[in-house]
Amino acid sequence: MPSLRQLFLSHVAQTSELPLMLEIDKASGMYIYDKDGKRYLDMNSGISVSSLGHCHPNVVSAVQDQVARHMHTMVYGEHIQQAQVKYATLLSQQLDDSLSKVYYVMTGTECVEVAMKLGRRYTGRYEIIAAKNAYHGSTFGAEALRSDHDFSSSFAPGVPGIRHIEFNDEKELSRITEKTACVIVEPVQAESGVNPPKSDYLKALRAKCTAVGALLVLDEIQTGFGRTGYLFAHQKYGIVPDVLLIAKSMGGGMPIGAIVSSGEIMSKITKNPALGHITTFGGHPVSCAAAHAMLDTLLETGLVDLVESKGSYLQTRLEQHPIISEIRRSGLMMGVEVTKRKYLKHVVNRCIENGLIIDYFLFNNKSFRLAPPLIITEEEMKEACAILEEAFDYAEQRYKK
Ligand SMILES: Cc1ncc(COP(=O)(O)O)c(C=O)c1O
């Protein structure tokens, strides 16, 4: 009888030749357990998904209640489903009045596809501007926003009309013109190794988009739902986007994403042509119920208010180690850079060996990612730091001789 591991390798497609191969048994709160009962402290949250930790009881109970009532009935926008309406209402109450319409999808990348379509349809323009070293998803439109041409050329030809600007460089804003349909950026760049915006960069970007009539689309797929210490990062940095994209932690562990905008902008997928974007499972009622429980819990517990002090504790402690050259951070979203690139692999592997999950970035080969669930306690932060510091020592020792 083949093992689960063998069947995994035979029948489940992988996206790299070195899958982590952690055989998951269960997960709860800050911890993931493998089939042998080994416990892993999750400092990655499945890349900023499990912000309330794993299997939060409020989310589990909302999912169970909804499953017992009804699951899928009809594609988005046709039936009135309580779970969708309740969530859209609660979410829009947390946002600027202009962000009042929610269009549900399944994933982050689908949000980006809709935003690109809205940008072109609303302005009648063609050009879309993205920032270098951004990651917005893996479908064709979102992938076209990548500046890494070596990667995208493997799937060429891609979507035309995309231009790139350097994130955080106000001089480059002059490239946004009256030809630009929309500008899509993350308020804090994630996959470049955590790159928060410089002082008034986002305000200058907002002003430029307004001046030329281009839509400002903010991808808050990683930064949303408290990750940066505010419910949404645009609230932290004092701007309002025309189009807001959310996913990842939105569903408390269930798959869901959404595009949030004004009624006027959103009407561009309603008529001429009608059905401008459709999705069979977008806004699945079970995911909406989970998302409601997630947001409600976030608001009720005041967890977001504690994010900055937790992030600061981790940063202050970890940056004291001699192999750490820099920590870039916004709330509990952290890029920890090591002094020598060769340390990185040893730090990551050693942590996993010792029961701590951390991860690499897509576009930064000198830093690792820390994005723990926001529920992390002081005790758990101490546990994480002790394992990390041991791994830093271990990596340093390996290259001493
Ligand atoms: C900033 C950002 N945008 C979009 C995406 C794509 O989201 P998904 O993987 O749900 O399609 C990701 C995923 O990592 C992301 O980090």
C-alpha cells in the first residue's frame, strides 16, 4: 500500500521540485500538527491567510451553520443570499463612503483581473501601470503585471499594454498620464521582501491618479484585515483608492476575494456588456459566512490595535542578532534580511526542523518572511524568537570555519 507521501508525489501536481512535504494532520490557533504529532509554530499564516489563527471557533461555527442552511445556489448577483449581503454591509461600514459596492470572487488573482477590466472599461483607456517587483497573482492578466520578464516570457505572449514604474520613487509618477487607465499597486510591497511606502508616496500617487483621471487600484490582498496595524493599509497611509482588492485572510481560512469600489465604477461590469465579469463560485455563501465571522471577530476583539506592539517586539529582539542586517516591517508583516545570502537557506530549514514555519519571498533572496497570525501571544513570540535565534547561530556557525 503506497504511503500518502508517495500518492502525493504521484498524483498531486507540484509547482516546484522541492515541495516542503509537511504531512498535515490538524491545525489549531498558532500551531500546525503533522501526522507524527510534531507541532509547528506558524509564523507565516499560509502567506498572510490565517490571521485569526487556524480553525478559529467563530469561523468554524459560522461555516457549520451555513453549510447546514445552504451552500451554492446560483452564480453571483442573481439570488439574494443573506451571507453575501450581511458581509458586504459590514465591510462597507468599515470603509470610506465611496467604497460601497462589493463584487465577490474566489481568489486574489481574480480580483486583479476584474480591476484591470474595470480600469479599461471605466476610462476607455488601454495602458495599465504596475510597480516593479510586485506580485499580483498567477492568471494571465495578473501575471502580466510582473516586471520579471524572464519569468513571464516563459508564457508569452502575455496581456499587452502594461508599463512598470519603480515603487516609492515619486519622480516616476510622471509616467502616469492621461493615457493611463489604472495604476495597480500594493500599499506595502510584499514579495519584494516587505517594502513599506516612503512618507507621502501613496498620497502623491493618489494625487497623480486623480489629476490624470486614472483609477488607483490598491491590492490589499496581503495587507488587509489588520496585518499592518490598521484594518486596511490605505487607512494607515491616509488615502482612499478607487478600487480596493481583498482576499487571503478575508475568509478566515476559506477561499474568497472581493473588489470594492463605488457604484459608478462597478456599474461597468453590469452593462455594455452585461455580465462583464462572472464567476460561478465567487461569494460562495459558506465563504461569506466565514468572512463575516472573521471580520466580526477582528472588530470585537481589538486584535488590530495590538499588531504594532507585537511587530515592534519581534523586530527589536531579532534585529539584535549579528547576522540580521535589516528588518523591514509594517505591523506584523516583516522582511528579515540576513547579512549573507548563504545564511538564508540554513535559517529557514533549521527553523522548520525545530518546529517553526517561516518562508522565503518571491523577489528577495536575502530575506525571509514573518507574518504570524495576529493572535500571537507574548509567550508564543518568545518561543518563536528562541527558535529563530538558535537558527541564526546555527547558520553563522556553519560558515565560521
Ligand atoms: C499582493 C498579492 N496580490 C495578489 C495575490 C494573488 O492571490 P491568490 O494567490 O489568492 O490568487 C497575492 C498572493 O500571494 C498577493 O500576495
